[in-house]
Amino acid sequence: MNISGNTIFIPGATSGIGLALAQRLQSAGNVVIIGGRRTELLESLAAEHGFGTVRIDTADPESITTATSDVIARFPELNVLLAMSGIMRAEDWTGPGFLADAEETVITNVLGPIRLIAALTQHLQSRPNSAIITVSSGLAHTPLRVTPTYNATKAAIHQLSESIRLQLEPVGVQVIELVPPAVRTDLMPGQRESDFAMPLDDFADEVMSLLDKAPDAHEILVENVKFLRFGEVRGDYDQVVATLNRSDPHSR
């Protein structure tokens, strides 16, 4: 993906990693459209940063259809989707109360990106230099004990990215998988203050540097995530699992 000259739609960019990347991508010379559920927040971010905006609930298929049609109509040069939306919930599978969170996590983290991609693949195939950026996690490769469904959804996004790349790249749509480590955001309670998590600005800056240096990359891997990503490859998977679950505050 070229680092500049794109028109980029980022659902889930009103805070955290999505907003940090939206700001940097805009500064790099891209038109950026952000999506989220809160109209007032979207209006505030548009006024502050000059983003295009659209209201979207990525857990609602009708909202995805309406929002993507609106974005295409207003920004016909759209050539990049960054499917950023996601939720992370702690679950206790030894008791009866986890199912609602598990189902909501699957709807948001798996069906959301699938529906977004399905809504935009035809348009993206018509645009030059088009790309889809999925967002998985280091937890796709090393499980965190307290978030089993989240781990599973991110493993699904990893395999989805690997699979659709085989179909879409021959017709001109690049598929890039962004693989974050824990980052200091509000994704989970206490994560913003976690010493285990990577500072948000450091993560976003490194992602931009990697995109710039390797425009043909299949995966964007900051150094902090490689411990989780390559445990099985290195042969120290069991140690990585133990270290992760000993270090994360939610595992204690």
C-alpha cells in the first residue's frame, strides 16, 4: 500500500489505535473517513481534524450497508478499507455468565469485518492501488486466559486475511494484516495504565514506518508483537503462554 495519496475508510476510529492511525494517515497525505456510533463525537473529530465522517455500527448489518453506500457516494475515490472496529471482553467459562459477551464479540470482531469487506470488495476492485487492512492481534497466536472468544476471533481474522488474499490480490486488491500487541488504550479496563502494554503513540508511529518501508507487506508486525506471533515458530510457545498469562494484570 502506498503511504500517501489514498482515500481511506476507517470504521472504529473515534479513539485508540484507530484514531491514532487516522491522524497519521491524514498527515501523510491521505483523505481519511472515520466511522463510529456516536454522532456528536464524530462531529467533534471532524471539526478538530478535518476527517470525513459517517455513523456506523459494525455490529448491525443494515448500518454497514447504509454507511458503506454513503461513503462510496461521497468519496468515490475510496481505495482503502481499514477494518478497525473490535471489542475485548473478559469471560469466565467455568460459570454460566459468559455467553452473551462471547456472542457479541463474534458479531463485532468477525461478522463486522466480513460484512464490511463484502460491502466494499466490488468497489475496491474498480479502484487503482486498493487495499484492505484487517486487524488481528498477537493473541491470535498466543492465548490470553481471560479472553477466550477475543483470542478466537482474532485467530479467525488471521486466517480470513490469509485466505482472501489468495482471491483478492490477483484482481488488484492488496490484503494487509495489522497485528497489534497489547497497546495502552481503553480496549480493556486498566489497559491504558498497563506496563505490559505498548504506548499508543509508539505503536502508531512504528506502524506508519513499517507501512512506508514495506508497501507490499502481508503483515504489519511491530517488534513488541513478535514475542507472541512467533512462539510456535521459535519452539518456545509454552513459555510464551506462561509469560503472557503471568504478566497480564487481567490474568491474576
